[in-house]
Amino acid sequence: MRYISHTSGCDLVFASVKEKLPTQLFKTMLSRYMQEQQLLKVERDPNQALNVYAGSDTFTAIGEPEGAGMRRNVPFEKLWQELIES
């Protein structure tokens, strides 16, 4: 999801009504656009609630898809494209 949102220039926010922090992060993201507030915490850990604003991520930080290390001669973008299309 991070790769797709980064290539598309989109925010990526995981929100849950059962957990307080993801809901708060989602509300903050909406406030950012409505009231031009500053960014809150960026969270990229897949084990936590994702909160990645457009332009705050990098392809290097995203990394290769899982298991792609065996194919070192294939460009980074092609590895992700193959994963998305399959």
C-alpha cells in the first residue's frame, strides 16, 4: 500500500473506530487539509497504525517487496509492478 500511495502522491492512513490513536491520526490528517495545520507523527511501521502523508515517504524507506532479494538484476519499480499485477 505504501508503494502505491507514494507513486500516486496520496496519503496513507489506517483508521479504526476501535482504537483511539488511528482515529486521532485520521482526524489530524483531515484537519491538515481543511485548516492547513502542521503534520503530526508519521508512522511507517506495518505493525502499527499507518500514517504516511503524501511526500513524506521514499522508495528507499519502502524497500523491495518481500522475497525480492533473490532477483538482484530486476529494477525496483518492476518488482513492485509484478507484485501488484499478480
